[in-house]
Amino acid sequence: MPTGAAPVRQLDSPAVDELTEIAHKILADFGSSAARPELLRRVARSATRLGETIRHACRPVDTDDGLYVLRGLPVDDGGIGPTPGSWATAGDRAAAWDLVLLLLATVMGHPIAWEGQQEGRFVHNIVPSPGHEDEQTGASSTVLLSPHTEDAFHPGRAHLLLLACMRNHDAVATTAASIRKVRLDADDIALLSRPVLPILPDDAYAEARAFAGEPPKVPTLWQTETGPTLRYDPAYTPLDEAPAVHRAAYDRLTAELERVSVAVALEPGDVLVVDNDMVVHGRVPFRARYDGTDRWLKRASVRVPGRRSRPYTEADEHGYGQSALVALL
């Protein structure tokens, strides 16, 4: 697995100053990073005034890598305080970064949140948490977080995922693999384009996992005008319910994604932007210390208005009762 193989878009000092000054001004005016409607409206107005350098850096993903790293933003390791023990205790730590991420997300599209995840916050804190080491969620540590499409169970999932690094002393790598780089034969593509299996909600969505409706069967692959896209989460896909020929095709896709996977060890201040229709992402295992120095990311999700990258049949899915909160601009 190659390390660090991700395109980099470097922000220059004037752009960094512009973005951070606006974020701190919004934070000072509102006294909190909590995404209240009036704060989101301020973010939307402020985002329209950001300069061309920032807008160019936030342009759509334009390579088959399906991702890039936005670099140049500073993080004060001492100033942000210790890594929280869980998202629930993070509060407003490193709150200015919540605003930075919301501004970037707003330039790219519409930030979204989920009623059933992290109390509806628009920016999530991703940290290792005691008692969750072996789960397939962002709170895990000792297990490989399997490559997956973010919120693959839901038809309203994000088009883009932003992961901002606050702290990563151990150079823990985020893994990523683009469907545009795999090699599959026509038979496998045809099999995986059929709606054979559902994708179930992950452990971060307790209410969705208890939803009583019939899980909708969804395709894993489909073609768009710009190339293939995917919807993939093997940890929450009941593969043993599929015919053997389908499982074999799915296994070949998994092997191909592993073959083309890259490992990106984010540095503090890096913002990894992932096209959630093209790229599956995960994380290598690591041993958490729970001493305030562990890896700490912030995450924002974005829908791109007018983007046509998904099958029309997704409109009929129930989403396991989960509703997205959209920051309409």
C-alpha cells in the first residue's frame, strides 16, 4: 500500500489568513461553534466573500485519485488542548476549526448533519474512545477500519467528505481507494451493478439499526457520464445472503480496491477531501494511549447541489428512518 500518495493543493499565507480570520470572527461573535441556524447563515454569507485562491483550492476533485489534501492551515498543538476521550466530551474544543471546516464545506456545496449521529452536529470529532476499540466506527483503534463509503446505508449520504487533522503524533494513516483505478471484467461489473444486497446502518446509528422497515437492496457499482462510482461497506453488508457468484465478484472488487489503496498519514492542519462516490476510505490499526495525545480528526460532510452521480432508484429508499439536516445556503 503506497504511503502519502495523494494530490496536494497548497494554500498560500494570504488565503490562510483570510480563512482563519473569518473563522475566528464568526466564533467571537457567536461564542460557540454550535451550528445554530443564525451561525450557519453567517457562514454562508462569509463563504460568498472568500477570495478566488480559496475557491480554486476547493474546486471539484479533478483526478482519478478521487481525493486531495488541502495543506497550509496551522494548528496550535498546545492551544487546542488534549485529544478528547470521545466525541461526546469534545464540546467546543478547537472550535475555530469547526468554522474553518464549515466555510470550506460551504464553498464546496451544502454541509449536512445527521439527526442520529453526534447529536446533529455539522462537524464531528473523530477520536479513539475506550470500550470502542474493536468496532467498525471512527471511535475504534486496534482494528483495521475497513474501507467503506461514508454513510453507505443512506441515499442522502454526502458527495464529499472532509477530514481535518488536529493531531496525529503517531502518523496513523487514513486509507483510500478509488473505483476509477480498479480493473474488473465486464461480468463482474454487470453482477455488481444489480441490486442484490442491502447495506445496513453502522454502529454509530443506534436508532437506524433498530428501524423496522425492510432493508432495501442496492447496487454496489453503477456508471455515470464521468465514469464508475460505487456504494460499498462490506462490514455492514450481509454477503452470506448473496449467491456464490455475486460474493465472488464482490471479493474480486475488494481485492482490487486493496491493490490500488493508498495510505495517507495526515499532518496537523491537513484537510483531506474525499469524493464519496469514487473513493472508499478507512484507517489502519493503532494502539490508543488515552492520555490526551492520540489522533484527532474533525469531519464534515457535503452535498453538491445538482450533482448526478447516483441511480434514480435511491429516491425510493427509506434511509432507515434517518434524516439529514442540510445547511441550505
